[in-house]
Amino acid sequence: LEKAREHMQYWESHTAAKQKHNSLGSVEFLQCNAEALPLDDSSVDFIHCIYLFHELPPESRAQVVAEAARVLRKGGVFVITDSYQLGDRGAAFDARIDNFEQMNEPWYSSYVRENLGELVTKSGEFTGLRKEVSSVTKMLSFKRT
């Protein structure tokens, strides 16, 4: 956690120094519980969860999506970057994907089997934008409706 705080301080100071040249507005990095974001309804334009979803039990994943829908403004973008899942890389990769659970990743097996696109879009509050898979990383983006 201390290293994460150091990184947060770096990025906060970096964005503050560059803010006067930034025409896109402000950037805020939060280190918080993604299931209960300390943000007002419809208050942000962009959320990026990086390697979070495979660490969460299924019910928590659904709560994070609900929180993203709550705090994103209409037209805002929600990006999930995480490990690839079953079917993303082919049979050779699928055969070994559950090995991660043996390395203290208790929710990994359920994560690789969950359809993230369906999880995010089933409420009707998001539409899918893009899916990219590179090496062992997957990126999905969604637009808040």
C-alpha cells in the first residue's frame, strides 16, 4: 500500500504541474473501495479499473459496475483492464487459465468464466464500445447511456 501511495503522490504532482496546459479538465486518482465510491451521482466522465475485477467475488463485481453507472455522467466511459478470460486467446491458453487460482487468487476461476460484457451491459446503463486483447491482458470499454 505504501508503494501505491507513492505512485499516487507522483501522479498527483505530475498532473498538477501539467494542469495549466490541459484542455481536458482535471484528473483525480482515487484509492478507495470501488463498491462504494466517495463521489456524487453523475459527477465524473471516465472510470478506469485496472486489474481489479479478477480480485473480486462475483457479487462485488456487480456492485462495482452499479457504482460506475451511478457516478458516471451520461456519455461517460467505463474501462476495465484485467486478465484475459476463457475464449479470449484460444484453447491452448484456456487449458492453463485456472492455474492462477493456485497462486492465492481465490476469485480468478469465477472471473475467467464471467461474461464481463454482459455483466456491464445487462442493466441497460452501458453500451459496449471496444474489446482489445493483447498477451494476457484484456481491455473492455463501455459508454454510459
